Amino acid sequence: MQLSEIKSAINQHSQHPTIISYADSNHYLLGIEDEQGNFKSARDKAGKLMSLNSITQAEALLKQHGIHYAIIEIQTAYDEMIGNSSTKHCRYRVEF
């Protein structure tokens, strides 16, 4: 899904722009997530998966396309080590 398609998907469906961060990594995934938790990643015009260097960079890309919020999800291997399920990742909404 290209960035231009994300805004359309948000407006037409109950989908939210989402930025996924993995603890201790400098790569961030940008995409949309539906109410069932299915994530579709953003891709560039060549179809390559977008890997961003910061949450700020992801926010700036969304803002350039007229989107002013995102759900930030932070995943960590420590959750697996202590037995937390994937539904318990740290998540918060940010407005920009």
C-alpha cells in the first residue's frame, strides 16, 4: 500500500495509521491497521517496503499526506521472555 492510499483507507474504513517500533532498533514500519489487528505496510512507488529511521520521520510522511495522528506500537523481545501476548504491546495515539 502506497502512502497516497493510506489516507483513502482511513477515510473509507475503520483503519488507523500505525507506526511499529521494535525496541533497540532504529527501523520503524509505517502502515495501517484494521479493527482486527491486521497490519498492511506502506510501500514506496517501486513497491519496496518502507523502513524509516525514526518515529518523527514517519509522522512527517503522514502529515505530508494530510494525516494528523497515528497509533504508535512498541514491540520488545522482553514481552516474549515474560510471557506477554502480542496484544499487550505498548500502544498509544499521538496527534501531530
